[in-house]
Amino acid sequence: MTFLFRQPKASIQALACVMIFGITCSYQPSVKAMCAFRPDDPSFEQQRSRSVSRPWALEGAGGIDIGKGLSQSGPNNAFVRNSQGWNAIRQRVVLQAGSRYTINAYVRTSSNVRDGYLGFRNANQKPVAEIKYGPLLQYSPLKVSFVPTVTGEYFIFAGIWAVNGDSWAQFDNFRLDFLCNDT
């Protein structure tokens, strides 16, 4: 007869098999790993014109810098630029209830940006998890986590509120991490 014991903490070393009274006992940790899911076109390399196109959507004013040397890596990046109002990019994703998701992105802004946001929105475009940033004079990694209570459609987004003057932000290298079974 074999008994299998599972321990949720992966940091405990595996217990060697022991024979006691003809019973084999073994230990195998149950491991949850961090898996990365890249949203479609995470670094904007599939964008073929200055206009933002699927799978990304633009809110306000902005576009794609193609081969201008302004990206965090690779030839392209997205940007928003305006002197007023909300300006952002977003992409639809499907998330599972109860799983922790973390959106990661590299962001750079003009020196006058004070209200930049990176996060998740629900299907009705209401923010459900976000962080505020700005100004970021060099590309900086940002991240925010979210555990949905309902499986379904959500949006990842990054943007700025432009107030009283030319304001801009550049975005690159999005990644969506989540816990997954590593078996």
C-alpha cells in the first residue's frame, strides 16, 4: 500500500521513501508556480502603422512609435500624448475567478505626469485594481495584482490624465503573471 502526502509549501525538501511495516510512504510537494501569459502583441512589435490596432485599443490621443529607438526593448512601443483628458491603451483578457493575476509593464512619462495608472478593469470598464504612477523619466517596471471573483472578460490598461500642458507616456513589454499548477 502506498500513501502520498502533499504539502503546499514548495520550500520543504522532499522526504525520502521509508519502509515501515511493509507500507511505503513518500512525500511530494504540491507546487503552485508563477506562470507568465503574454497578452497579444505585448511589445507592440506586430503593429504595422502609427495607429494603435488590434488587439490593443486607444483611448484619447496616442499611437505607436515604430523603429524610433524610443522603446524599452525591440523596435516598437505604444504612447499616449495630449494636453488634456484621459489617454490610455487597453487590451481585453479573460481571467478565471479565484486566481491571482499580476500585470507587469514598462512605463516612461514626461516630467509633468502626476496621474498615470496601470491596472485591470471589469467588462464595464470600471477599474477593479490599479496603481498610480508618475513622473517616470526612464522606463520603469510597474505591476499590480488582482484576484477576480467572477470568471470572464476584463481589460488590462495603462494611461495618464493630461492636465494643463503637453503630457505623454510610453508603454512597452506587458506581461500577465498568474499562479498555475506546475504538474
